[in-house]
Amino acid sequence: MNRFATTVVLGAGLLVAAGVATAQPMGVPMGRWWERPKVAEQLGLTQEQTQKLEAITLNEARTMVDLKGAVQKAEIDLRAAADVEPFQPEKVRDAFRVMQQARERLETQRFEMLLKVRGVLSADQWHKLRELVREMGAMRGREGGEDRGPRRRPN
């Protein structure tokens, strides 16, 4: 397989991956947003809620690391399959499917964790959090299609 074809195959895979990775399900930020004093204050988080959010994160951490590792391994396998001569498209497709499945498992786990986080917040806190996210996006000029620079990929 020539360099151009390899680049096209991997580029397509990475575009799919980037779309999944940058998605913010249900309009809330990824990461440990409750540790930001301003956010915690605006939401009125209690110490008990903060402890529950920490516990959720800790309980999910090992699983998330394993799932991220599976995605990275699948990406390596995809690159390797695309570079093998003679080129075997079906093996590349199989490797791509494995990568997609690994990403789906990771995103599903992130979503399940988000549901647990939602269960810790009151309805009012949930709506305030989503509004804060919209405000932060507007301040960065990212709403309305305007983009003022690179975005950091969520963990």
C-alpha cells in the first residue's frame, strides 16, 4: 500500500475518532469541573456532593484507563494493518471495526459515568452547569460556528 493510501485510511479513522472524542454528551464538560472554585460556588455544591463526585471518578478511573489503552492499541493495530504488503483491505476494515468498537466502549463508559454524576446533582444544579458550559463556549467564540483556536481534546 502506498503512503497516500495509508494516510487516507488513517485520516478517515482519526476523523471518526476526533468526532467521538470531542463530543460532550448532554452538554456538560469532561474532566473534574467540580474542582474549579468558581463552578463549585455557582452551582452551590455541598461537601457531600463533592465527595460523591470524587468517589465516582475514583471508582471509574481504572476502567477508563483500561478502555483508553484498548483504543490506543486498536489504533496501533489499524496503522500496522494499513502498512502491510501486500495490502489487504479486509484486514484494514477489520482493524478499523475493532478500533470503532473500542471507542464505543470508552464513550459508553464515559456516558454511564456522566449519568452517575447527573444523579448527584439537583435539577437546578444540572441546569446551571449546562448554562455555565454554554456561557464559557460563547466567551470563547465557539458558538455560532466561530472558532478562535485549537481545542484541547478531553481525557
